[in-house]
Amino acid sequence: MTGTRCHMRQLAVREPTSEQAHVPAEQPPPGEDARLPPADADPGRPRDPRRAPGQGPLAAVGLTDVLPAASRLRRPADFTATLRRARTARADGMVVLHAAVDPVTDPPTPPRVGFVVPRAVGTAVTRNRVRRRLRHLVRSRLDLLPPGTRLVVRVLPAAAPASSAALGSALDHGLAAVLPRLAAPAGR
């Protein structure tokens, strides 16, 4: 009898229940949104009800004067090689510049720049702000660097509250100190 009960229990589980609801597969008519009223359907509508909405794609908001990708040091090996062979200059207690020159190649390689912003500078927001400012400032000074130059800009904690003008001045002092020494022999 236990075999019959087990068989009956299995049948009871397999039978469909009548608790399922009938859900129609109809789509709403075009132009009708079942969830949002028409006034709230378009978040990009004009603020002024008397004005027509803007037409066409929005203008691109891009970064201007950023350091080109070909001019960036990215790999840790590049940073290490630059620091090993570099001439160093401290600038106004805000940045330390480490510069090295690669052998001349044909065609010459563009100058490349990398940034080291340690946690001692501040929070991530502060570090990124300082890095962005320096990237912008270095972009305008790339033509001062000879081809094949690798420059590592190490930021010190005093740079966190500094203005862009103060960072630019420190960068100029550091470049003025380190660039003449790049041409000097390595033994000096």
C-alpha cells in the first residue's frame, strides 16, 4: 500500500493547479505608456512650456588640453627605468621631477610623462584633482621637452592645497632646473 500512496502523491504534485492567472499577451496601443503619464514620459522636455524642445544630438562635452595618449608613461617598467636613470630636481616643495632621455631613434619618440601621486597628498578626490591639474599644465609644456625625454612628476603633500598657478610655477622651476642637466654626462 505504501507504493500506491507514493504513486498518488507524485500524481498530485504533477497536476497543474488552478491558482495560475490568465495573463493576456496583448501589447498597449502605440503611443500609450502604461506606466508613465504623457507629461512625465520625456525627461528631456523643455523647462518652459511655450518653448519647443531642442532638436538633434547634444553637443559633445569633451576634455580639452589633455595629455595625449602617446605622451603618457603607463607601464611600471617605464617608471622604474626612468627613475633609475633620471636627473632629479625638487620644485618649490610641491613636486619632484625625474627626467631621463632615451637614445635617439628614427623617427624620434615623443616626450612621455607620468605622474606619481601618493596617498600622503590626500584623499582620492584630492589626488585626482592634483593629477588632472598637472596633466593640463604639462600638456602646455610638452614642446619644451626634447624628443625621447621621459619625465616622472612626483607630487608632494604641499601640492594638495596649491592653486593651478602655484603648481605651474613649481613645474616651471623644476623644468628649468632639470632640463639643462639632461644634456650633461651621467657621471656628473
